Amino acid sequence: MKYWSREDTKEWINQLEHRIDDIDYYLDRTLAWCDEYGIDNQRVVFMCSFLTCIWVSQVRGEPISFIELMEMLGVEQWETSNDNEDKVYELDECFVNLDHYELLEQAVDRLRDSED
């Protein structure tokens, strides 16, 4: 069994910083995209942001939990059972293979279809 070294800690912190930077970058792009396309429904913007966090994590090959999602999106209070808080979120493979803007387009189209 290998011990956890100082270098391991530095690498872990470095990966965590890159993950946060990637998610911040794509969340900014998500908000700009929503603004550009006149999407101002906060529910739709939130869902696009939610999916973006999952997409970035999955593209990076990292799991993301409900608690992490809520923290990254700045949601301070949420209603859920304890079972769901540790749930790991993943997108279907067809969504992971899309680029970011294609993901957003499909998400908005599906949300619009569900409202009709």
C-alpha cells in the first residue's frame, strides 16, 4: 500500500483547481449563451447550468454528486432525502458526446417540449 505523499496532495489540489476553473468557464459560457438567445426563464437557465456542471465533470472523467452540484450553483437550501444527497449524476452517453452548445440546445428544446 502506497502512502499519501505531499506530492499527491499537491496533485490533488491542482486537479481540483482545474476542475473548478473548467466548471466556472463553462458556467460563464452557459449564462452568455442563454443571454444571447434571450433565455431568461430562471428555471431553464438553472437547468442549463446544472447540466453544464455534470457535462464538464463527465468530460473530465470525474463523478459529481448532488451536494457538489448545489454548492457549485450557489443553492444554499434544497429539499431532498439523505439518499439523494450522495447520488452521483451522469448524463447519457449521447449527451456527453455533444459539444457544450449542442448540449444546451438539446436541453432547452427538451424543456420547451415538456412545457407544451
